[in-house]
Amino acid sequence: MDPQQTFDPRDDEIDLFELFESLWKERVLIVAITFVITLLAGLYAFVIAKPVYEVSVKVKPEALEAVELLKTLSFGDKIKVDVNNYINFIESPEFIEALYDGGYFDKLLEDEDFETPQEALRTIPEILYATRLGDQKNPSIYPFQVTLEATDPLVGEQTLNSLLDLAGSQLVLEAKEKYAAFKQNRILKLTDDKQTLEAELRAKRMDEITRLQEADELQLQELNEELSILKRLYQKNIDDKIKELLEKDALAKKQLEEQLEIQTKSYFENLSDRIRSLEEAIGIAKSLDIIEPVALDLLIRKNEKPESGQVVEVNSNVKEDPLYMRGTRLLSAELEQLKSRPSDFIPDNEIKKIRDQLEALAVNNEIDVLRSRPEDFVPDEKIEAVEAKIDALKVNNKVQILKARTSDESFSEAFQAIRAELAQLKVEEFPDGLRFDYVNGKAIAGDRPVKPKRLLIVALAVVVGGMLSVFAALIRSASKKRAMSKAA
């Protein structure tokens, strides 16, 4: 190129007519390439590629029978398995790997040539997947659909139904393990609670025994103090009674002694007066020469002769005759008898009665009875009542019952509740017939294959072949022009 040649912008412009003319000239090449690519794509779509069928089943939102059975268990509310758990479990790598290791995909993948198991595992999620059905605006009765793509529809149906059954069984097994774990943990917890409660109840019972004993000791101390006060008061009352009786006896004795002294003095005065009277009467009787007793009127008639016309009167008002009228013999005998009496002989009934009373006062039976009572004999109702309370406190039946109690479980509602729950858990078993039946019937393959999409492959082949052929035609046309330019 000449450096001095000026650049013409029109050289970069594309002449569409010229371009179309170039492509037309290469129309055979374009048609040939397009035909070959379309033929190869059709050969692949209709001959080489195996048809892939879609095996699917819809999933129900709830497994009602399983839910009802779980409600009968103690921890059924904690074993939460819903449709999302079911779908997540089916799509989980752990479940897919377990299925692969168990040979569930062997027939399904027997035509595939995988170099490593990891490559096969990466392929399975592409042919086994769950699709959510419906949306918030248009909700579906069945929230999910599980799909398996298989070249053999029968193998696909068998494989999908087997893995769905296995998924349900695995969920049941996991639920059973969860239940067993919950149950075991609950039993351990209840056992620990039972032991703790037993210790608490035992400690509470011992505290109650201690409290009752301390209360009894305090009450016993108070009662002993009260008893001591009552006994001192009773003894004081007895002493006061004895003192009162002694003072009463002393007063009565003094009064009787004074009466005895007065009566005795009066008796001896009367005796002296009688002796003097007798001596005077004996002297008068001797002077009148009266030896034997005589009546006064007879004595007058004997010693006096009344004058004529004189009347002798006898005083009828005198109750008895003068003492000397009894005669010297009787008077002397009486005087001698009176003088010969001992000084302590006083035949006076009043004095004798006083002496008897004094002798009676010398022995006071009531005082002797009070003094002879044993120390532990206290006939006092208040003291007896206090002693009865003390005897009752010495044997506290409630304390004895608490000490004799071997178990406190019957007296605790919480303990009985724990025991009842433990008994229920021991007999409760996981239901054998439990199944998480989320699948709506059996998986069924479609009537027509979903892969390969033959018409789409052919259409794409035509488009791709046309584009490649046009590109090839343009390159060939450009090469021809360049060759001609070099030749010129």
C-alpha cells in the first residue's frame, strides 16, 4: 500500500447486495452444511438418543394416619415430620448416597458410563427431583410432585416407588429413634426427678420430725414448768391447810383448856362450898341431935308445942328440906366421901366432855392424812391434766408414724405423677403400623417421552447449521476475492 494513498471511509462500508450475491453464489455450500448438521441432529434425536420418560407422583400435604398415631404417643408432638421434611429427606445427599450404595439406581444407570461414583451421584439429582406445585395466588391441593427421569418407564416406576417407600420407612425409623431418644431421656429425667423428690420428701419428713420433737420439747418444758408451779402451789396450799388446821386446833385447844380451867375451878369451888355446907349442916344436925334424915314439919311438931290457938305453918314453897335435916350420919358419910376424892377425880360431865374434846384435838386425822400422802400423790385436777399432757407428749404418735414410714411416695401428688408417667412410658411402645404416607398413590410413567425433544433438536440443528453454513460461505467468498486480488 502506498503510504501517500489517502484513506477512503467508503472502503469499510458493507454492500448488502454484494453480500447477498456472495451468499447466493455459495448456496450449495450453505444448503449442504445445513443439511448435514440437520441430518446428524435428526439421526441423534430419532435414532441414537434413547427416549427418556418422566415418572412422577404427587405428594399430599399431610400424612393424616401417621399424625393421628403420633398423637397417641407421649412425645408425638415433638416428632415433627411434615411434607417439607419428607421432600428434603428425599433430596438429601445422604439419602441419595445411601440409595446408590444400596443399588437402587443400578438398573436406572446401567447404560451410563461413569468413571467415579461421585460423578454418578452428581447426576442423580438431575434425574430425581421434587417440584413445588402452585403458588400463593394459585395454591395446589398437592404441594409437591416428585419426578424421576428414566429411559425404561417400568424401571423408573419401580425405582421411584421403591425409593419413596424406603424414604417413608426411613422417616418412620428416624421417628422411632427420636421417640426412643425422647423416651429414654424422659425416663432418665423422671428417674432423677424421682430420686431428687425422694430425697426432698425424706428431708422434709426428717425436718417435720425434728420440728415436732422440738415443739414437743418446748411444750414439755413449758408443761414441766407449769407442773412445777402447780405442785409448789399445791404443796403450799397443803402446808397452808395444815397450818390452818393446826391453828384451828390450837385455838380450839386453848378455848377448851380455858373452859376446862374455868369448869375445874368452878367444880372445886362448888366442892369446897359443898364441904363447908356439909360441915355447917353436920354442926346444926348435931346441935339438933338429928342423926337420921327427918322431915322439917315433923321436927317442928316434936320440939315445939304450939300455944292454944296458935297455928304452925309449913312453907310449901321450899323445894327441899334444909341440908342438916338429912342427919349427921348421911352428912358425915357424904363429907368423908368428898374429902377422900383424889384431886384429879372430877365427876363432872362438862369437864369430862371438855377433856374428851382435848384428847380428840391431840390427834387430827385430816392433818395426819395430808402429811402421810406420798410425794407423787397429788389429787389435783389441774396437775393431773398437766401430767396427762406430759405423758401424751412423751409418746408422740405422729412422730412415731413419721419415723416408721418407709416411703413418702403415697403422700406426694408430684411423686405419684412421676410414678404414673414412668409406668406409662415403660408400657408405651412405638406403633408398628406407623407409615408416613405422603404419596398420592403409585408413581406412574408418562405415555410419551419427555427427552429428547426431537423437533426442538431438529429446529436448533437447522438454525445452527444455517448459521455455520453462512459463516463458511462468507469465509469462502472472502478467500476467493483475496485470491483474485493477488492475481490481478
